[in-house]
Amino acid sequence: MGTSTEVLRAGEAPFADRLDPVAATGLMPMVIHWLQRDAPANIRAIATTLDPARASHWQTALERCWRDGGAARDPVDALEAFALELLLQPYAEAAALGPPQSSARLEPPQPARCPRCGGLPIVATLRERGHGAARALVCGLCLTEWAAHRLVCPACGEHNADALAGYKAEEFPAVRIDACNTCKVYMKAIDLTVDGLAIPIVDDLASVPADLWAAEQGYDKLRPNLLRL
């Protein structure tokens, strides 16, 4: 894979302008061929539908994914979205070292957005602070972490405690489902006061049964993870 200097434009441009879409598009065939050759069998089987030669398609999709913070659910199918984020995520981490794109605010009506890339959070963290736990949100694209209000829905800004619910399963003691009964959206919180060795992004992926349970209860996830779950 190319270096960040090849795919990211030099200088201190805002995050949205840091990506060189032509250079990034040039790397898509390598990602697609890797999926078709080395991915698990079930992914290899469907990866054959991805055409590495569709340069204009991939450039448009990469630019959209980058500017949407990887948050869009519908414009591309699940495997395309996986391939796009697989390519973009390391560059987003590097680009996030530049100047913030916006301030991190949780007030309604807009959902919480990453102050670096503008993406939606994928998971929350809880870390010990004083006599309680402080909450932070982790961006699903550039993995930036920023402080957040403990009792605010990151999707709609609801702050009425009666509308906010938390659910836990015995098999995932450090994982909690934080759900909003106003907008019916949820995200997971990884409680590092319970398991200090937990890795939020990894534990989100490892606790898929909790996502399936939340879906059965009628909740939608704020942002799908890398596996589109």
C-alpha cells in the first residue's frame, strides 16, 4: 500500500481536502485483489463481484466515503463499503493529525460528529474519573477519540434520562448497549473500568450478538462498523 505522502496531500489543509482521490483510486485494485485472493472463503466468494477496473466508480465512492466520514449506509453495498474503509482508515488516521474540521458538539439537532474528520462515532468508551466514569466517543473512520456528555444520545441529542436505556449481557461484561427510545438508535459503550485491557474497536467487533439483540429490540446502530454490523 502506498505511503501517506502519496495518498494524502501535503500541508495543513482541512481534513476533507487532504485525500488525493486519484492516488487513492490507484490502490483499489490491490485491495480488491487481496480480498479475492486472501480473504476468508465466504468473502472471497462475493469479492469476485468487485471490478478493480472501474476506476471512475471507485474514485467517486472513495471521495464520498472520505467526505461522509465513512458513515453512509446505502450508496454502496456492504462489501464495497468494507473495501473502501479498509483502504481509507489508515490514511484517515494520518490525516486526523492535521487541524480539526469542527468543534465536537453533542447538542441537538445534529448527531455527534468527529472534530477531526466529521465522521460519526462507532463506539463509546467509559474510563474511570473521580468517583465515576467519563465518557468519550471514538470515530469510526479516523479513530479519533473525544470527550462526550455521559447522558446525551449522540444521534439526536436527547438528554432526558427516562428516554435513555442501557443494556448489558453476562457474556460481554465490559460491553453495554446505550440506546435512545426517542430516535431508536444505539451504540455500544466499552467500559474500561470493568476491563482495563479492552480495545474498543476490537470489542465492538467481538460482541456481534449484542448488535443482533439490539436489532431484535427495534434499535438501529448509529454507525456500522468495518464489517457493516
